[in-house]
Amino acid sequence: MAKETKVRKRADIGERTIARMKAGRNGIVEATYRMDVVEFRVFFTMLTMISPDDVTFCEYELRVADIIRLFSLSRDGRSYETIKEAAERLVNKTMVIYHTKEDGNRYRTVIPFLTSASSQIGDAKMESIRVTFHPELKPFLLQLRTEYLEFDVRNLARVQSQYSIRLYMMLRHQMNLKKTSVRYTVERLREVFEIGDKDYPLYGNFKQKVLVRACTDLSTTTNIRVDKMEEERSNRKVVAVVFHMSSQELPLVLPDGEGITASVSTPVATSSKKSNKAVVEIDDPATDSLVDELHPLVAQYVGREAVRTWLHQSSEDQVRTAIDYTLKQLKQGATIKNVGGYLQRMVSMSIPLSFDEPVPPVTKTNRPTDVQSNVQKEQQALENARLEALTEKKYQAAIQVLSDHPEWHETVAEHMQSGLFGKFYKEKLSLLENIRNPAMYGPLFQAIERLKADVFTDIN
């Protein structure tokens, strides 16, 4: 039993790396909430400091060095600030559970994670912070006897996405129950991940940006491998996903010199020497019949696997509209040198396609005189210069915000990858490399304003 004290330090419990929490639909594992990666690391470190015999919470002292060692991180100049700010954000974070109470009615209950996060004023060493769980979490973290998740937090040391962490928790619990597959409705997954229809309105985007990426992340960085992801359809709409998973051996601690930086934005490569290429197989019998139906329409331009890939990457309606439009263009005599490539571009568009809008008529106007034309050109040049200067100021302000708040990098990146401009985001590049592309300025500024509403107020 852990030493009883008002303030618990890691030295009081030893090198414990196991986290435990209530699972199931009424537990933390499948509750509705969001945390970024750094917040999860703070939360998990707190969980490792709870003893199975504890009957109440105390104040927990988290040393930065302990978190760095627990998750194989590399210390940088902002390690303390990054962890302190994450703990302070957790004070305002809540989880939502839907459950039946003693009166037989269903309730939506909101529960905070922490009640306090304290850092010593004038602490030159900046070594530790103190945090306290909210008392309402006791049934979810203390005296757990049935339906709880237990896992070694070091298995998540290399995970760099909050959705990967949530999926890991869900699948790990099912595997602890000796299951090799589990079914979730799309609606339930969106609810657990707290992803509304506005974030990824098309299922194809939700699948690629969240589900497939999380499956790949788990398979390449954790001790869980997602072998296959089956989709279930109803009236051609994907309504549920079945995950097939298995255990795999991966090193819990990275070799010396290959630690992960404490910044959530830094990409991490697996250190395993064994080839572990993660190919998430999407298996759906209904897809075969769709391929049989759609491929003959474009057989002279692309192969069957191309059509199958389209259906995995985008919605069925998106694929049908892209094919119909392309064939209509060809029938009307349009010259398309590479029809297969053109089809691919049409399918990859991130918004519902609608190509039947009438072309607005061209309004004839009197030709301006040379003097009018020159004046208009000068005015346009001045306006362009003003807009360029304004954009540059906003860009520099955005860069400064990202520099000051590395914990926001993941949120900004996720926003930039969703919506119309998501196709311009290059996953092989870092966030800072992607935002150099002028095409990404709009979503960048929008993401920054959501996080800091007054960031561009004084720019004119």
C-alpha cells in the first residue's frame, strides 16, 4: 500500500508505470472528452501514482524529470512550461458520460478532471508541479474491482495523436477481455472522440484523418496491431466499424539518443529494427459489389483497385459524382489527356461535388479608356500591396503564437487537415513546413483565432 501522505511524491510509490481506470460505456475509457498528447501524459503520470488500495485522493507532486523518463522524452528549454501549462488546462477539462441513475432515468453528467494545479512561485529549478484529482472521479479511479482498464503507460510513449491514444485505450480494454475484435458505430466513435459533423463532415475524411491514421499509429508505435478495419453499411452509408486487433512486441523504452521531444508537434519514427509497415486493411463485402458496379464505367481508364481505393478514401456519393461528371465532360467533347488522373483529382476533392450549377452569363461592359484602365491598375496594385503586408503581419503573429504555445500544434494541424484545404496539407511534412504554403494561410489564421480570439485585433 502506498505511503499515506497529504502530498504524494513518486519516491513514495517507486517506479510504478501502470495506470488503472474504470472502463465500459460509463467509464473514462469511452467517456466523451478531448485531451492533447501532453495533457494525456500529465494525466497518465497521475494515474501511475494511485495505489490499487487507495480510498481517497491526495495532492500529487509531478516532477518534470519523472514524466520525461516515463515517456522517453527529451528535455528541452520549455519542458517545464509545457507540462505546467498542460496541467493547468486540465483544471478546465471535463468528461461527459451518459448513464442511468437510481430513478431509472438517463442522465448526461459532466465531471471535471482536476480541481487544482499548483506551481511554486520563484522556483528557479522549475522541477515539479502539484495537481489534485476532482473528488467526483473517485468511482472511476479508486477501489476498482470490475470492468477496468489496466495498462503500462510506456506503451504510449511514441504516440503523437490524441485520437490514437483514445483508440488504444478502447482496444486495449477489449483485448484485456480476451476479445480480438470490437464493433463501434460511427456515431459512437464521433461521440467518444468528441468530433462533431463540422470537423469532418464527410465520413471519408473522418476515416482517413482519424480512424486510419490512429490504426496506423497504433500498429507502428504501440504493442497493439490493428490487422483489419471492417466497415458496415446501411443503404450504402457506413454506419459502423469493426476493428480486428492483435498483440505485438515492441520495445517499451527507446534506445539512448532516440527519445521523443516533449513538444507534441515533433514527428517520431519507430526505433524497431524489424520492418513493421502498418497497412490497415479495409474489408467490407458491400465494397466488392460497389466496385463491380462502378469499375465497368471507367475500366478503360483505371483498374479495379483504383476504384476500391477511391471507395476507401471518399464517400460513395463522392465517387459516383466524380465518375458521372468526368464521363459527362468526355461525352461533351472535352479534351482530358489523363482521364485516370483527372478522375483521381475529382474523387479527392474534400467537399461534396456539384457540377450542375449553371454558368453565370458574361455581362458585357463598355471597354474602359486607357486612363481609366491605368487608374484601376494603380488602385489594384496598392490594394494588393496592402493585403500582402496585412497577410505577412498575420503570418508572423501566427508563428509567434505557435512558438509560445507548442501544446497547440496538434489542434492547429488537425484543423488545417480538415475541410476544403485539407488536400493541400502534406502529412510527410511538419506543421511548420506546411504553413509556409500560402494556400494554408487561411485555415492557419482561422485555427489560431479559435485558440486566441484577439491575436489579430491590433493588426491593420
